[in-house]
Amino acid sequence: MRFNVPCKAFYNAVSAVSKVINAKNSLNILDNFRIELRGDTLTVTGADMDNELTSSIKVTEAEGEMCFCVTARRLVDLLKELPDQGITFSVDESSYEVEIVYSGGKYNLAAMSGDEYPTFRADEEAGEPISFTINSDSLAKGLEYTIFAVGDDDYRPMMKGVFFDITEDNITFVATDTHKLVRFIDSRVKPGVKGSCIVPVKPATVMRTVFGKDTELRFTMTRKSATIESETVRFRCSFLNGRFPDYNRVIPKQSPFRLILERSAALNAIRRVAVFIDPGYGLEKFKITPEKLLIKSDDNNMCSCARETVPCSFNGPEMVIGFSAPFLVEFMNVMPTDEVYIDLADPSRAGVFSPSANEDGTDLVMLLMPMNVEKF
């Protein structure tokens, strides 16, 4: 069997598929790509025990049809270093020896039969699947806004993923770790069906990166898994089991006081003051007045402290409240507007962060629980 393929196109395919392969696998064969040639279409597959990613590309001068496995890391590293030109693959169907030839050299790899590669397990007793279309940009944006807020507590496994709440008129992305919560509603997506699932961090990360920009995707889900497909990429993933918390109940319906900050100025000040936080506590203290915000941190163990003042607009009485500095940085980093609104009630209640303006058909809300401030 042999075929010719552009090096850059092949590298892009295997590089994307490699994202699903674990650094260490319980089955040695999962360290490999499964490569299959049918006609003029080459299909590259990578998998772990819960996810499977497949990418297809067109080849030329194809002879024969075959399925084989080859070491993933070595193939990715080789293609990365080769110049962008056509390369020829030849595979001996009896010995499974792979020969890779380009104008300047020749490389040999050992392969094995592709029949040994595990296939993604179908969801038995899953009932009738539901399916809808979603733009890849909408999917990536929803995951970008939420994935950083996913929890890592083994005692709350249902919080270790992004919750997809699908209705006929919109899709809502939610993530929480009990300290912070992010909800992003995208009404530009009209699924026309109802359903929900919890996507773990790894497949959520893969979804963000492997699909091309502005690409229409077919999202098909059953009770335990989903398949997301474009013309050239197919990704299958398993869901987390469990019941996701009722996120709407914990978001305050109304907070009477609003703090308005210029995002970049506040973010830079928060980062500088965070250098002096107690690393075991992470507390940054806010003293909020109508026209300025004083940010302070202390590390008594190192006898150090920091304070900065940034301009603001606040329509409430003077307030002292504390937040986790790393969480504040995460919130400010993903905010899409130059101004940030923080709605507050009192120092013991959560702050509700939102952009000064949402894109048409979207609604982004971030909730951050305060930390106790004994003394400013």
C-alpha cells in the first residue's frame, strides 16, 4: 500500500488527533494512531478509554487499501520537522514496515495491524439520540467562558466538567467549583431539541481546538456520549455521570450596588497586588468608594504588603470585601469588554461579574463568592 500526501496537511491532521492521546495509557496500543486508507481518503484516529478523535484528508497516487497503527509521538515529531512538500508513504502488508520518503531523505517505522485498535464503545440502552447543528465559533466561545471554572473535587464529580443545558431556543454553558460559577447563554444557537450533559475537561478542551473556525458542526448526543462532526473531523466523547446543581438558584436576582471598572487597569492592578498575597490564602481586599477602588494584600509571614488605587464608579456606600486574587484574574481575563460590572449586595454575598455589553443573543454572568476580611 502506498500514497502521497502534503506534509503540512498530514501534520495538521495528526497534530490535532494527538490531543486526545494520553501521555500514559493503560493499553499500549493507545500510544498509536490508527491510520486507514480507503480510496483517496486517509483517516487518522486517536483515542483513550473515553474519547475518540478522527481526522480525514485527501491523498494522491493511492494504491491499495489498508489499516495499520504507528507510534503517534514519533510520527508527529517527524512531520513537524519535515519541509512542506509531498511525502510518500509505503506500507508492507505482510511485515507492516512503513517507509516515508521525501526529496531529501527516507525514514522507516515499525507498524502493527489496525485491527487490534479499540473502537469507541456504543452507548447501549441509550434510547433515541438527539441531534442539532452548532457553529464551531459558538461552541468554542461557550467553552472558553466556562472551562476555567470547572471544579476538581473528587467528592463532587459532576462539577468536574462543563454542563450543556440544551433547549429548543438556546444552549447554556455552565461550570462551577462552588467558589465560582460561570453561566453563558447563547440564543444564536437554535437546537430545536431539549437535553443536557456534563462534558469532562479533556473533551471540552479538545472541542475548543480541533475544529476549524466558522464551521458548521453536527452535535449528536445520547444519554452517555456525544459525537461532534464536521466534514473532516469526528470527535466522540463520554459524559460524566451525576446531577448538575441548579445553577439558576444560586445567581442573585438583584444586587442593589454596581461597581464599574476599566478592565485592563483593574486587571493589571490586581496582578501586581497579587504578588504580595499570602499564597496559602490568596486574599485580596477591596475598599470601594464612589470614585476609587483601593486594592490591598498582606503576607504576614514575609512581613510584606501591597496596595493600589484604581478609578471606579460605585453607586453604594463605602464597602470592604475580599476576593480570591487568582479567581479575579481568571474572571478579568475572559471578560470580552473594556468595562466590567460587579454587582454587590453586601460583603457576605457573592459578587456578580458581567461585561458592560453582551453580544446580541448572548448573556454572560460570572459569580464569585467573597472571602472573609477581618481587618483591612
